[in-house]
Amino acid sequence: MNRLLSLIVSFFALSSVMGQNAFGTLHGNYTPTNSVYVNPSSMLDAKVWLDINIVGVGSYTNNNLVFLENHSWGSISRDLIQYSKGRIDDSSFPDEEDIGYNQNRKNYHGYNRNFVTAPSAVWSQGDHAAALSIGGRSYTAIRGVPDYAAQFIENGVPDFTLQHDIDYSLKRLRIASLHFAEIKGSYAYTFLKRRRDMFMGGVTLSKFFSVAGAAMNIYNADFNIDNDSLALLFDVQADAMFTPNPRVNWKGGMGLDLGFTYQKMLGEAASYYPNSPKLGCRTVPYLYKLGVSIIDIGSVKFDEDDVVFAGYDFQNYSWVQYDEEQINEENPTDVFEAQEASIEEGRVRKPHKIRLPTFASIQFDYNLWASRLYVNATIIQGIPPGKNKFGLRHANSLSVTPRYETYFFEFALPISLYEYQYPQLGASFRIGPLSIGSDKIISWVKQSKIYGMDIYMHLKIPLRYHPKCKGKLKSIKKGKGQKYKKYRPCEAYG
């Protein structure tokens, strides 16, 4: 068992242990507590009047260097269950020999995101929608790892003599890790309805409570690994920060999300008030909708007294016995403190702040059949933090997600390109109040090279109708009350 735990810890550490975006449950019309995270205006015209999220959890990890050979997370999970029952020993688990390295690339990265959502709710009625959510997130990302550094990661710096006595130049390497809790308040409004067109805007304000963080920017490092005990550092320019004692900081910063959605309706929009008893509680489906948003504008900040910082700009240092260097766990940023006259000064002017993984997104959703079968296409473009700031860049992605949805059941099959080049196949199910899925389903069901993992789950209580609408619908079904005419689209829209 210790061997398995060591393997899992090593795997996630090496892969820079971010669910990605949970594409399978991100766009459903019955789950606005999910869609609000990619576009706050998407709450409007939801197919539920009140969506109450009880709990949600998810984790996503990906990298392009380290992999687990010929395994699946499903088989490992089954072995864990069997082991816990005493039916097998730990020899069935993968060991260090099963870890492989892809050394055929020029640049490497790793990305991890984890989330948990506490009780949250979205209310959507008429031209208005509002949401309140509580949760926590953590991110870790490393970008700009060159090919020779990947060789050192696999083989060790002192032992890999093939790369000794060579001049190297490392530029623009970024590492950041961020952990925080948050309270989010959202509001959306349909500001224009004309013929069959609906125009909607939304905003989310977030209050953060920082817990822990670490970051390093290497702007330039010219060096030579002379041998197994001597490294020659010709020119080093870097900044680093660390919070040695994690704690909740109540003044952890603010964030902002902005979103806009246009909907082409299958009926008259001017007199349409979703989830409202106004004008007969009627529903009008959309033919398609197009959303544009920018998410996570802002920074998470820490108390300046909780942060240790080092700014380096030095030249010509002979690092003797680098292989025996003992890192100060309380302040790992002070490795070269003796070489820097003004270590408290660096390019980063506000080292107690870490920029959020801001991203811009475009979403397109098309109603293929009977307001049950849809296809969604979404592009997410991460916006890097400023050159002289600590921060994370959100992973880029392009996804196409067909889905079938009703009030009680939903199935989605997201197909995505992580960083626009690594294909991923996912699957998600919603049955009643429970949703579960993965954007990397192959890594769970098929033995292959595993470069990461993804899983997410939500437990909800969706209230479909406004109380007054529910009463009207019941009376209609019994043949009582006002006569109800089911909506039929005009011939121009099929």
C-alpha cells in the first residue's frame, strides 16, 4: 500500500498536480449552478426556476511529460476496493517501473485544478436571474519547461552526465500554486427582447479568502552543469514567493466575471417571461444561443506578513555541492540569499498577490431536436498574467459536446482539445439530483498511457416550476382552468 501511495504522490507531483472545466455538465439548461461558472448570463431562461446545489467536487490533472504505462484509473480503483477488503495484496498496484516519460517534445507543462462547491443556488424568473454560491478552489500550474530540463527530471541532474558541461539558457519559466475559498454573487438581466431575439448580460462578483500560495518566475537563467557536484550560474534573474504557514485570510481579494448571451428564439420573445406566471407560464425554446464571457478577472491576495519573498538578479556564481543542498522548508525561496544584496526587491512589486487564471470564452449552443438534443461548441482561451506579476494561466481548450437532456435525465459526450492539441473524450450522466462525469473518460475505462485524470460530481435539488406555475400546470392537466395551447414553432424555424 505504501508503494501505491508513493506512486500516486509522485505522479501528481511530477505532473504538477487543475476538474478542467467539467464540459459534460457545464452547458445543460437544467443545471444553471454549473453554467454560471463559464458565463453569468447563462442563468437566464434556465429550464428550472430554482436550482439548489447541495455539494459538488471535481479534480482535473494533465501534463505532457509524465505518464503511467498500461493502466487505467478504473482498474486501480477496483484494486483499491479489493485491497481494502483483504482480497489482494499491494503487488497488484503499479510501481515506479510503470512511470514513463515522453521525451519527444520541446516544451513541457503541467496543470491541475480542484474544486468543491458548498450549498449554492440559482434563481431564474422572467427577465432576471440571481445566484449565490460558496466553495473553494485550488490551482497548480507549471509552464515553460524546456526539453533538457525534462531529461534532468527523469534522470536526475547529478547522474545525467550526457547533459553535463553544456551551456543552457532558461527563459520564461513560471510555476504557481494557489488555494482559496470564495463566496460568489451573480446577477443577470435580459435587457432587450425584440421579435425572436433575446439579449442578456450577467455579472459575478467574488469575495476570496486566501489560504496558501506559492509562485516563481524565472525570467532568465544562464547556467552550466559542470559535473555531479558543481553548477556554474552565469546570470540569474528570478522572483519567488511562498506562504510558509497556511491560514485563512479574510481580506483575500475580489474577482469579477462578465458575460453576454444572444438567443434566437423559436417564438415571439417580447412577451416571453421564463419560469414566471406572467402571461400564462408559457415556455419558448431557443433555436440557438451564442455567449461571450471573460471569467476570473482579479487576484487572490495574502497578508504581507504571511509571505516570504526573494528577488534575484546575480551573476557568476559557482554552486558547489549543489547535489547536497538542503532546502529550507520554512523558506525555500532563500536558496541564493547570500548572492543577493537586496533580496526583498524584485520585478514583482506586489508579491503578496497571485493573479487568477483569467480566461475568455465563446459558447455556441444549438437546439437539434425537440428541445432535448443539443450540441455545444465552446472555446476557452487562457489569458496569461502580466510579465512581472505572479499568476496562473488557465489551460486553453476547444470542445464540442452533444447532449440529450430532460428534467430527470441528461447524457453528454464532450470531445475536447486540451491546449488545442491533445484530444480528450469525456462522458457525463445526470439522473435525478446526481451528476457524475469525466472529461478524460478513456483514462478510466481503457488501459493506456495515463497523462492525467478528471472526475466531477454534483448533487442538486432542482425545482422546475415557479409555485404558481406548478399549480396552473396541474389544473391544465386535469382539464381545469384556462385552456393551454402548447407552443408550436412557425414553419420558418421548423
